[in-house]
Amino acid sequence: MLIAGTKTLLIIVLFTKAGFCQTSSPNFSFLNKELESKEIVLLGEPDHVSRFYPTKIELVKYLHEKLGFEVLAFESGIFEMNLVNDLLQNENINVHEVFQKGLFPIWANDDAMLPLFDYVLQQRKNGTPIAIAGFDCQPSGLIESKELIQEFQQALSKNGIYEFDPALKLLEMQLNLFKGGEPTIDEFHLLEELQNRISAINSLSFYSQSLRSWLSLFKNCTKSKTVNRRFKASDSNVRDSLMALNMLFLQSKKYKAKKIIGWGATGHFANQLKYLKMKDTDHLDFKPMGWHLKNKLGSKVFILSTTSNDDEPNSLEQDLTKADIEMKWISGETLKQRPIKTTCLSDWTEGNMADAVDGILFTKEKEVTASFSTQKFIEGVIIDRRTRKPVSFASVWIEQYSQGTASNSNGEFKIPSNQTASDFTITISCIGYVTRKLTSKELNDLKGSILLEPENRFLNEVTIFASRINTKEYVEDALKAIKKNYQQEPFNLEYYSKLISTDSANDHQYQLESIIEGYYEGYSNERMKTFRLTQKRETGINFLKSNGYEPWPPFELAAVDLITDERKSGILNKVNLEKFEINLAGFDKFEGDTVLILDYSLPKISNRVTGYSTLKRYYGRLYLNSKDNAIVKHQIEVDGNEVDFSMEITYRKSGTKYFPYYLKSTRTNLLQIKGYKQKVITSNEIFVKKLILKYPGKFENDMRLWNPQNISYNENFWNTFYDDH
């Protein structure tokens, strides 16, 4: 049953057979009476994912063509999207690139949005333009902060204002800081003085509003940056109030007398949430943007929530999905009749949804189920040309997509690809082999079977380094080169991890597969890094959990990657270097360059140096690129009283910087299981799947985010992307 109780919730069935968002546009005439008197219609989406966009694009078309809405305002920077609107006036533009300049990448880089971008351009050519705007206080898009400041400065100059260069320099710095972290300098009085100066000048009203929005955001970020806890919905209160003020400015001044379509998340567009039951309770103090707009404009604002297929038990979405309904409209009047359970706000929400939205539009997106069978992969197998044996753990990288993986123990690789571009170059590299680059056509011609040529070692190259007899100089040079060789700006990495734990006494085995997101402030041991699990799949019984232990896959990410070791332990801390014995073990080839192999050991065990206690032996091996002094591989082996482990990490270049792409480890622990100490062997392989350099997402350092027990199993995800693991 959809609704508890004896009464039936009346929902009008609009389409039962006709396909949605295919060749013809759907008829939304049922919305005419609801929307014809509205000045702002907020089109919400549960999450920023592709499957919700076709419905919203068709709604935009209908609102523009049938109901006279002339402005499309995105949940993206108010200043940046205004520049996008100006750029769209030019002829012979690449409309996709123009939107990328201002729109958040979650939309700008999603191919599902391309029909909307093309529609906007076509409407301008037809003489029925739809203006583009933004209402977010956060900086967005690819436009450099310098360009924004230049635009700001030109507007001031036109109005005879020249004396605020220090304020503009501070503004540029804060915009850059926000894109890479959070504002940190409390000199906002300079910006306040500029804001006061231009607030009364009509021709600068848009610049005044943008500056007011930025300044309030920066102040709030500086004020709250020391808070070390999980993000709560109410932490967005300042941002939502600022977004509402920006939308009110667009409605009353910038686009006065024009009707506006808002595009963003339903969570921001919603009205009051405090009377609803949700997964967490932190929404009770949250005042969304929609709440502010409703308080100011009342019925002139309409909150239209889109939603789609979902398997949340007893939800509106599950019932409609099971009934194979193409589309249904649930009006505000209908919502008032009975409480419902829905996922239109992302997480499940239960209660009188009329308090939150003015209507819910459900559409069955066929792409959701179809994608499970039509998901595209770039795949193949890597083979040693001479021995015809598989090449394990080779790096496979597609520069155009910033995506890659490592081949498994059978030489096989598989990269999920949602990219529309069919032309790409794939790079395959492995220590001991000649690096090979193939075009997509060449890979297709080879049927995915790639032969790698073993690299002959050149013994005479030893003489190149013979004059440098102090092996510690090699490591010193590598340490000095870290900031040059590794990314110093924030970035994200996405990993696939497969962890297997075996109880040696009872032969019990437990496998945990997980998707891990990493956020790095930069790549050196002065910078913070945090991890979180986003997906998991468990096979077998977790015998460790019942005995008080928990396998956490990111342990290897934190322990072996000493370049970003916040504890500053191990050989990659120059303070520790003198305590190690280091020997030149030989040479190899990696991606065409000579690699020095250095073996090291710690004669006198010290937990201050190693970061571990009760060890008997600690040693490792470094592979250093002789060309740029980069660490391309690092191995560590540790013998302890109750734990032994070996770990290694391999790095490769993306552009001009090195990033990790493959990690593996084996740990043997003596654990107390059912009253006896038993050996538990845990192996872990971690492959880097995605690298995000532009506008990386930041998340807090919360140990709960590492814990697999806090993650739900998503069967559709694993069946789609990792069905053969």
C-alpha cells in the first residue's frame, strides 16, 4: 500500500503507454491552471544525476513556449551565469563550452544536459530567447577568478570608481581560496567598504548584489571552518538564504516583470521540512531557499518536485515503478489528503508533503533500467609479447576522461565509460615493459588484446649514477621534488577496493568490495587527506565483526602512501632519513625512463619513525625516476609481534603530475577469535578509477565515513559496473 489508512489517495494517471522524452514532447497542459499565475517555478531534482534531467528539460521547453517563462536560473554562481548569458549573444559559439564556463560541472559535464544547451541556443536563433541566470552565492564553472575581477573592475571604472584595487585583490584571493578550500583571511572590511560604495548606484546593482552574496558566504565559511563534525542540513542555512536573496534580486530588479524557471535540488527549493520525518533529524533546523521565497512572495512561487524510479520500500516511487506507470502528477491538493513516503528529497521523507512542495511529478525513466544492459565499457587484456603470459597490475589510463584502472592478476581490465566521445587514447604502462599508447580505433582493431614488449635493462646506465655514492642523496632529491612532481592543489580520487579476510584456523573467508572517494588538499605530508566509502558489496560472513574487529579498506591508502602521511613517519620524512640504511639495488624501466631501485631498512626500530608500535623489522624499496626524481613505486614490509604486513603503491602521470593508481597489501594478524588467538590473513587490492582535478568535492575527516557498516548495499550499482568481480 502506498498510503496508510482507509482513504485512497487520488492520483491522476497521465500517460500509461506512450514513451516519455523520446521523439515527441509530452503534453504538460495539466499544469496550465497551476502555473499560469506564477512568477517563479522551481524545478527540483532529488539528486544531481542524469536520469532526472530529460523530464526537467521538457518542462523548461513547455514553460518557455506555452506559459511565457523567459528566464532560466540555475543553482550556480550568480556572477558566472550572467557572463554565460552575455557569451550566448555571440555567433558561432560552442554552446557546451559556454555553459561549462559558469555552470557547476555536475550539470555542465553531463551529456544528458546537451539537449537543453542546444535548445537555449536554438531559441536565440529563432528570436524567442530564454535568458540564462544563476542564483547561487558559491563560485562555479571554469571562469577564472581573474576574469571575474576584470569584469568587476571594468564596471567600476565605467562609473568612475578606481580606488578599490586592494578590495578587488582580496576578492580575487577569496574566490580562489573558495574553489580550492575555504576562505581564511578575515579582512572583509575592505569588501564591506566597496559594497557600501556601490550599493546606491543603480547601474551597479547587479555587481552590488553579487558582492553582497560572496561577502556573506566568505564570512560564514571563515566563521564555521573550525567546526569538526558531520555536515548538517542546517549548515546550509546561510547559503540557502543567500540563494533566496539572489533569486529575489533577479525577480524584482534584473528581470523585473519576467517569469523565472529555477533549476536545482529539491532539497534547496523545498518549503518547511520540520514537520516531516526523514532518515536523519538535522533537517529540523534547516530553512531552505524555498522557505525564504514563500515567506516573501507567497503563492507567486511554485515548487515542482520531479522524481523517478526507486526501490525504497512502501514509497510513492516504488509503487509507481512496480505499476509500470509512465508518468503521474500529484498536485498539492492531493498531497494534503494523506501523508506519503517519497524519495523526491533524495533520502526518504514521510509526512504531509504539501508542507514541502506544491506538487510531485513522477516519470518513469526508461534509461534507468536500460543502462544496466547498455552500459559501455572499455575493456581488454594485457599480455607479455614474449612469454604470452598476462601482465598483472599494469596501469591503464585514458587521459581524455581522467579515468583509469590497473589490470587484474589475469591481465584483464575494464573501465566503465559514460562518455559520448568515441575517440580517445589509452596508455598502458608497467615497470619492466615499454609503455604503449593506442587510439580507440587501434584498440578496437586489436579486439582488446594488447601485447606489451619487455624492457631490456641497460647495464651501462649504472655509470650514469656512479659518481653519486651517497644513496641518501637520491631520496633527498625525491623529497625536494615532491611539490614539483605531485599535485599541490586539491583533487579527488575514486577507488575500487577488494578486500579478502581469511580465518586460517577455520578457513572462513569474507570479501568486502567497496568504492572509496578520497579528498586530498594537496600531495605532500603538510596537506590533509580524507576518505569515505560510498558503495559496498559483501560476500560471505563477516567473522571479524562478531569478534569485535572491522576491516576498513582505506587503511592501506593512509598507511602506504607516505608522501601524504600526516604523521610524517617513514623514510619520506627528511627528519627520519639519517636513521635508515639505504642501498642501490639496481635499475629498471618505467614509461620509457630509467628507474633507480633503492632498498632501505631501519636498524634501530622506533615507533616515532615508523608510526607503528612493537615491530621487529621494518624495511622497504623505493623506485625513483632518474629523469625527474619522482617516486613511481614504494614497497613496505613490516614484521611485528602480532602483525606482519607488506604493502605497495604505484604512481603514474596524468598530465605533468603523478598520482597513485594501484595499491596492494597483505596483512597477517593474530586476533582473539572465540577465546583463541588465530591467524587472520587479509589481502587488499585498490585500483584508482577516476581523477577529478577541477572543482573537487571536499568532505570532513570523520572516521564513520570509513566504516562499511554505515553504507547500504546498492544491488543495481554492482550489477551494472562490477558484475564480474
